[in-house]
Amino acid sequence: MIKIPLKVAASLAVACSLFLSGCSPEPIEVTCNQSVEDLQANQGTTEDIYVIRCPANCSDGAIWGTDIYTADSSICTAARHAGAMGKEGGEAEIEILPGRKSYGGSIRNEVSTGDWPEYKSSFSFR
């Protein structure tokens, strides 16, 4: 298997979508409690955009924020909260963002998030 940096893969995906059908980068399998910080450490990259695949029934991971989440939040639980996927799991695209001064919690899609003060980095769903 050849690993391609996501920025290159994203460019290839655009080219593929223009000229070929069914050509896209493979999503990264993540666990219910895996965070963006874990993902970047495991992948050995600091890309700005990742395509991930979550298993079903992820709703118990700790998350902070609404629409924009702290980078130590559970990706899959945040995806449920944001409406990027349902209980059955699935694929989503996340974008890494700068940190925020504060994160407001809320309840959405049967998932609760907490408030959190300033954190060094964030992510959202595209």
C-alpha cells in the first residue's frame, strides 16, 4: 500500500472527480474515543483535512464545543453531535482549525457536549 500525504491526495481527488468516476482517497478508520490529537499522532501528520470513518453507536466519548470542537474531543461522538453522521457511523470530513478562547456546550442529536475554556487547536466537520 502506498501512503500519500492528504494534501496531495486531496488534489488527486479533485483531478479524479473531473476525469474519472469512483476515485477518492481511502478514509482513515477511527475508534469511538479517538481524538484529532490521537489521529495526527497515529498518522504522523499534521494535515488540515482528514476523511475519517467511524464505527456504529459512538455517543459516549468526551467532547467540548458546538460546531467547533476542541482537538482532544472524540471525533466520532462530535460527528454525531454535529449531524455529520448518525448512530450507524459512517464517513465524514474534518478540518483542523486554530484554537479558540472558549467552547460552548450543547445538546444535539442525543449527544451532550461540555463548555471548555481556551484550547490550543480545534476541528469542525465540512
